[in-house]
Amino acid sequence: MAKPDLRDSELFKGFLRLSSEIGNDILKTQGAGGNTSIKDNGVMWVKASGTWLSKAESEDIMVPVVVEPLVTALREGDPRAEKSTDFVVSGLNSSGLRPSIETSFHAALRNPVVAHYHCVNAIALAVLEDRDAELAVRMATLPDLKWATIPYRRPGTPLAREIEQAAASEPDVLILFNHGIIVCGVSVEEVAERIGRVTIALSRNPRQTNSPDLDALKAISEGSSFHPASDIRSHTVALSEANRSITLRGSLYPDHVIFLGTEIGLLSEGQTVSEYEAALRLEGRETPKLLIVPDKGVLLSSTLTPGGEVMARCLAEVVGRIPDGKAIAYLTKDDEHELTHWEAEQYRQALDRGAARQSV
Ligand SMILES: [Zn+2]
């Protein structure tokens, strides 16, 4: 008799519900970021690359992979662990999509349920030079949870190998420097409960700012390829000296680099975007995707996909939560280069562009 399909179970429905809850919280997931998994009988269902967790209940976004062969490949340095596509159970893969680029670390973690997301509160602390001390103070409020930190590595096998090492101690929570968080558990309920408590422990209020000047932004961007960010909270990046200074000094986490690039533009007092674009063309420089207009707000390039636009909001939420006057551990030039020259990411962005076209 054929084994019952996990996807027909209440357990799987609960897993999809949790996935969509994480995906619908902008402070946890932005666009195609974040991924969840559930293991059952040697098969792990994991979010497909380029899909949005927020759609977990309405679309077919979970891809099945075999766990043990993938973990072995990761341990042995087999390059097939990078994309994990060779470990997909084709007969069960109804969507035909590729598994997430972060699949191998889900497989390496032994817990049956794993949630990874880009919690803005966790990232704001995990980019500080003194992150170990800052995180320890907050996590000490949850003494029953076993937690550890993971140094920054490019997502894919470099990050998965670090996580595989940490997996031996069966952690409940992993905080990934300059990236996000992983919460594990034996059941969907346990993971949901832990996510709730960890979120409270790490939460900070964002820095207060004035409101954006949308009329001024419209006038400044008139006739250009930029428009004021439609998500009102995205503007806060431009609305305080501290926020601007943190933003302009470097890149904080991978999705920022992948979707918004390594350069953020800064408009001078009295300059229009058309003048700014003309100046860049003269110098032969590329136009950035996000432009800061000090004390007015943020302008976004019309070339941005929906996945890119939401990264402006993510940046605002992270930067606003970085405490004043703290030294920051930005991604290095090498880290940035690795992220901008990476085939798996280009696939994820191509899917995002496809989604953008379909919605028009
Ligand atoms: Zn991630």
C-alpha cells in the first residue's frame, strides 16, 4: 500500500500556516527571503527558491528533497550540495521548482521543523561589532533555549557548512551574523512558540523620525526613472542623520546587496534626480537602485522588482533599530563581490522578475 502523502496531513497544513505567518510579517520576511522546512521519513519539504513564504498556503511552494544524501554531499564538499537540485524527489515535486538556495543547512539541522527568516531585530543586533555581548544579554531572558551564533558566510554551501558544525550540539536558535535567524523544534507548535519568545527578547523600537515630504520627492523625481517609495516606512532611512550615516557606510546583509546593489545614492541639496542621473552618465557610473534625499525621503528606481522594493523597507527597519553610536561590522568588499557574482542568486532574481511581469 502506498504511504500516505505528508501534504494531505494536518501536520503539513499547520506547517504551511506557520510558514505563511512568518512570510506575512514584514519584520520577519521581506519578499522572497526566508525559508521553512519539515522533515518526515527521510524527506524534507523546503520552500522553493524565489518563492514568497507569504504564499505558502495559497500556492504550491514546497519542494521535497532527500535528507541524508544531501547532508553527506555537504559534509564531503560535493558541489551538488550548493543548489540541492540533484536531491529533489522528482516524483513528488508537483511544482517543478528548484529548492531554496538555503536548503542544505535545513537538511543539516536535525530538528524536524526549521524556520529561517530575516528578522529585522536580529539583524540589527547581528551587525554590531559587539554583537556577542548584545545578543547574550537578550538571549539570557530565555534560559531554556540552547542558542549559538554563526559567523557571516555567503548563503549556500559556505553558510551551510558552518551550520552543519553547529548542528552537532542540536541548537534551538541560531543567530546568523549579518543575515538573520534560525529557529528549530520537534513540532510546528514548538517552533511557533519559540519564534514568539525570541522575537520579544530581541525586539527594539526603531529610531523616531519626522514624516517624509512626498510632494517634494515627487517634484525632485519628476521626469526621471525614480519614484518615491510607496511603502511609507521605507522613507525613514533618509529622515535622520543616524539612519543616513549607517546606510551610506556599507552593506549590512546579503539580500540588500542582491536586490539593491552595493551603492546607495545620495542627492545633494537642491539637486533633481534628472541632474543627478546626467552627472552619473557623464562619469560613466551605474545608477543606484535607491536614492536618499536627506530629510525628505527615499526614491526607488523603476527598474526594481516587487522583491527589490520591499528590500528598501527591510533596510529602513534594520537601520532604524541599530543602536546609536555603535561600531558596525559591515560586509567586506569580498563578501559583496561573492554575492553579486553568484549563479543561484541570479536564478532567484530571474524568478522575481518573472513574477513582476505576470502581475502587470
Ligand atoms: Zn537567509
